[in-house]
Amino acid sequence: MHSRQLTPLDRLLTSVNNALRTVAAPAGRPARPSPAADLEDAPLDEREKAHAAGLMRVNHAGEVCAQALYQGHAAVARDPEIEEQMQKAAEEEFDHLAWCEQRLEELGESPSKLSPFWYAGAFAIGAASGILGDKWSLGFIAETEDQVCAHLDSHLEKLPHSDKRSRTIVAQMRDEEAEHGENAIDAGAAELPQPVKRLMRLTARIMTSTAYRI
Ligand SMILES: [Fe+2]
Ligand SMILES: [Fe+2]
């Protein structure tokens, strides 16, 4: 069963509401508690703490982009079932966003100051690929999630070993991103051309290296 298709005004209001709740800190309560909620906080030295915070700020910025991408796709999706699938993924991404924000706060740091910029850029990219049609929009999601999984795998190697709380959050996110990618493929994602994939990787690299610091 799926909900009625939204009117353009509904979609606009949903997008504005989502943009505000995504870039506002605190982001609000996640629908599911953080997977790290019951874990003992490990003692980290100052260097480890700063590094873990930098990485978690990158992951938080990634989740800001995920929100914007899914909302951008949903805003122009043609098939109501695909629109609903994107809204559902955006809800899970919102949990990721809130978990990363909680962890950043525990590490004594805050999200990227450029969050509104990340959101606006990713929303525009999401909507632009959605305008090309649902199969390209889904293709874009499948490729994004694939690149995000590789990125999160690299963070599982880079995070301090004793930082179980950050690692557990990242591992859970990684599993769910893989599922989002599989769902997009099952729903009819087209394979993106190689130059587009390369451009996506380059854009992600700019975002991740900036968000680590700012
Ligand atoms: Fe996510
Ligand atoms: Fe995802």
C-alpha cells in the first residue's frame, strides 16, 4: 500500500521542512536509537578524539547530502511508489544524520558549518538527475550508495580502534546504505556512464576533505 501522490505545494513544503530540520542543530530525535547507545565510551587521547570527530563530521555532512539527494529525487519522481521508496530511505538517512550528530557532540565538536551549502548543492543534483527520469534517478542513487559504502569502509579502517561508539554507528550505516543501493537496483536503476561516476567521486572528495576541517 502506498500513500497518495503529493501535490506540488505538498512537495515544496516537505522539501522546505526537511531542509530546515536537516541543517538545524540539533537535528531532532532519530526514529531509532543510535546503535552505539548501550556501548561503553572508550577513553581517547586528544589526537584520536580530533581525528574521530573530523571523520564523523564528514559522515554527518554525507548524511546532509543524502537527505538532500533523496528529497531532491522525491520532489521530481514520477512514479508514486518510487517517490515513497525515496521518502522511506530519507527517513533512515535522517537517523544516520542524528546518530552522527550525537556522536560529534559526545566528541565535543559540531557539524560542518557548510551544511546549508552541502544541502543546497545535493538537492539541486538530486532534482536534476530526477528530471531525466526515474531510471536515471535510481541509477544515481545506486551509484551514490555504492560510493558511500566504499567511503564508510575506509572510515572503518581510519577510525581509532578503541572508538567503538563511532565504529558501531558507521558499520550500521554502511549496512543500510548497501540496502538502499540494492533497493534502487531492484526498482530499475540504469547504469551511469563512467564519466558521471568519476565526476561524482571528485565532488565527494571535495566535500569530504572540506568537511573534515570545517
Ligand atoms: Fe546514510
Ligand atoms: Fe543511504
